[in-house]
Amino acid sequence: MNKLERFSWVAPILEENWTSFCQLRDILRLTDAEYPRGDRRNSTNRDSLAIKVESWLQVEKDISIYHEEIRQNVVDAKNEKIKGIRSSPESIILKYLDRYKDYLFGHPVIRNNDDQIIGVVERTNNGAEHFFGDDKQKIRRRVGRANLGRDLEDQPAQAALVFNLNHADYVEIVCNGTLEQLPDAFAMLDREKLIEKSVLQRSNKDAALKKRICTLIADERIQEEKEENDCQLIQLAMQATEF
């Protein structure tokens, strides 16, 4: 890029921005291990969870120090009037740290009765994004379509809960430790209460039509039951008159 005269001024800017971004990334310790497909994918070892929490506490201290350093750098740059027309990378990072730093830390940690860490809330949404991507891939393999908008609308939100059956602790709680007990777990559900509590059902563009059809079917059944009852009453009345 430096060899092209019209782009020669862009390279130093991109390098400066990239260097600042990498510095922030290193301080936050964002690595590929954060991804579900990284080196620590689906790691549930309690020792690793404790190490992860300890690491996050150290990151919080490091980012606080870095926050004050770039604040001072931005102030010095303004005082020395070396800031150009464009915003420096540090000023942009400072703006976002001022706005979001309090939300980067303090995630809940779940401990058992022995004060051992058994669960932590991830500090990024990488897990959720990869889960959604994997789910779309499975749907695409099943239906064979590239555009999955309608399929995702029609799929109930509860379908995502099925993937919890891949986790031993979930199976232990819901199915008494074995998937063979899954039918018994469903049998224990109260259907009426389940219908009342089920608020996860998605609506799509045909939801209103479906609701109308269900209402018409219900009205038709009520009418049929009424006619059947009337016929039975007439038969009873005719039998009574014969006697």
C-alpha cells in the first residue's frame, strides 16, 4: 500500500489504529480460547473456572490502569495541540471505556456449598453467537434452503432448550441422570399449567391467520357439540312422551 502514492497516507493511520486495538485486546486478554471452538471449548473443569475468575480480576486491574494512562495521554495531546483533525485511536478507546467499562466486569459467579466455583457468566457473547450459527447450520442441512428466515420464525424458541441435554448436569437435574428417564420427566409436567406458562412461542406473519383458524375450529366444535346435545334432548323428550 505504501508503494501507491494515493494510499501512502492511509497506511500509517491503519497501522496506528491496529496497534492501539491490539494493545487493548491484549490487556483484555481476548484470545481464540474465548470461542466455543477455541482451545478450551466446552471446558467445565472447576479448577479452570477458578483460574478464569482470577484472570478476570487481574484484567479488571490492568484495564483500570490502562484507562487512566490513555486518559492522561489524550489530555497531554490536547495540551500540546498535537491532535490532528481526525480523532486519535486512544481518544476513541477512551470514549468507549468511559461509557462501557463498568459493564465489562462484575459478572455473577456461582458457587456450591463448599464455596467451589461451578459456573461463571461469560464476558462476551461469543458462545451465544456460535450457538446460533451452529443451529442455523443444522436447520439448513435439514431443510436444504439457503434463506432460513421463515424456518427460524416457525421454530419455537423452546427448541433451543433441547441442546441442554448434551450437558450431564442438566440431564442429572431434569432426567435423574439418564436420558431414559426423559419420557417420565415429560409425563410429570402439568399440561394446563404448561400452556399457561408457555410464553416463549414465537409469532410470525401467519400467526394472526392461525389464531383465526383455531378460533373458527373451536367455534365449529362448540356448535357441533351443541347440536349433538340438542339431538339427545329431543330423543329423550320423544322417549318420555312415548311412556
